Amino acid sequence: MCIGDSITEGVTRVGSTDDAGGYPGRLQTRLGASARVVNRGVGGASTRLWLLDSREAAAEDDWWKRFRERWGTAPLPPPGRSLLRATLERDRPDVVVVLLGVNDVYYERTDPAPPEVVARTVARLATIVSEARATGATVLLGTALPNHRDPPARVAALNAAVGTLAPDHLPTGERFGERDWPRLLADDVHPNGDGYQVLADVLAEELVRRGLVRQ
């Protein structure tokens, strides 16, 4: 299962999505019958939003509507149980790939204390990892991609903190950044088809290398 925001959903530009299903769809194509890949990306998601329960999320009108349209739980989680936990308990994945955090950086871009933004985001990522592991899943945490929207220093600080939280993290941001990454973007922040293929290839290689799937 891939948990994330619009980059996991497969958005290329506002109102458009990758024909091949973003990196989850492309990962499925590459892995074939060796695994079933489930896309649980929701545009606009942040670590904070995934940790809301249904009562709290209902106050976030736009995002709650998107969540319910794409991956709404049935029944809805009770107060106190996060949307993340309810989604995981419904689908019961063996492996959870988490690519989140860049929207937290964006939403709090006017915060006067950037280190606090990163600290809050990574604390929520730690909670997400803990909740996912509590369902018995292996959790792989990815790093944020470089982009033209967010200050590079803030993204770098987020990724450094992710590296401290999860030394065995998925090097999604690093591998994307090693390429001519501006050519891998469809707009200021979302990958194009080639960019999504890079992410799918990184994930496939890492899943095989770690012995989580066969190829």
C-alpha cells in the first residue's frame, strides 16, 4: 500500500493525472504478479490530515470530500481512531510505503520558525510509522522530492530529519534529485510520466533488495 498525497495519487498538473497510475500504478506494472499494489494517495494530504479521525476530518471540508470520494472508509472510524489506522485495518497491507511531509512544509511556509515545522512533521511521521507497524505491516518511509514550490533548505531539513527517524528510509528524494529533476516535473511540484517512472523504479529495486517482493 502506498500512503501519501497528490504525488502518490498520481497528479501531474491540477486536474490531470498520470495515465499509468503514478508511481503506484507503474510499480504494479513492473512487479507484475509478484505483488498487488494499492494506491491510497489523496491530493492535498499532509501528515496532520492522515492522523485526523472522522470527526476532526469532517471540519476539513475540501480534503475530507477528496478523501471520502477516493478512499472513504466503511464504516467510518470512530473518534480517536485515525483515518490512517482505519484505512490500514480495512486493507491489511503487508508493506506500507509512506511518502508524506512536503505539504506540511508548504502549508506552514509562513511559520517564523522553520525548524519547528520540520520537528512537528517528523513527529507526525513517527506516529504514522508506529500506527502502521501496529497493524503488522513493514513500513518504508520515503524522502521528499525536490521541487520548484518549496524552499530547498526546508526540504533538505525535512529529509535529514527523515533520515534520522528512519536510517533505512527509501531514497526517493535522493534518487529523484540525482537526475536532471526539473525535467521530471510536470508543474512546480508534481512529477511527469518520466518522473513517476523514476519513483516506481526506485521502489521496485528497494522492495526486491530488501527481500519484500520477488521479481
